[in-house]
Amino acid sequence: MRVAARIACVLTGPALVLGGAVFAAPAAQADIPACTNLVQQSGVEVSDGVRAACTQGVHGDLQGCAKALTQAGVPGGAANGACRLAANPP
């Protein structure tokens, strides 16, 4: 085996291992507590429905999140803000 081929083989193994580590790394945690805290500050009790709505925000469904929070009694501005907080990692 030529020297260049050996070097390529030696470098390929670690590159594959490190590349796999990137895919295996956990995604950044979204900020559900910030979402629920803003809801609570708006005077609405945090229920399972509120948590589910904040989870929608975590997954990028900001319109669905805001709609569900509004239906739970959260004022529109607070609902939009809470959903934006849910979508952003801490």
C-alpha cells in the first residue's frame, strides 16, 4: 500500500467517528419553562393545555402555539411572546 493511501485510511476512521458524533449529539433544549413562565406572568394558570401549546412552539409551530395559548385565555401579545420564547433554546 502506498504511503498516501495509508494516510488516507488512517484519517478516514477518525473523520467518520467524529462525523457520527455530530449526528448523535442531542438537539438543543427548547425553552418551555420560559414559555410557561410568561403565560403565568400574564395571569393564566399553567395547565396541560398550556404546556402542550408551548411544545408546539418548540417544534416551530408558532401559529398553532399562539392559537392554543389564546384559547387557553392568554392575551394575544403574551401568547405570541411565549411561543417565540419556546422556539428559542435557552
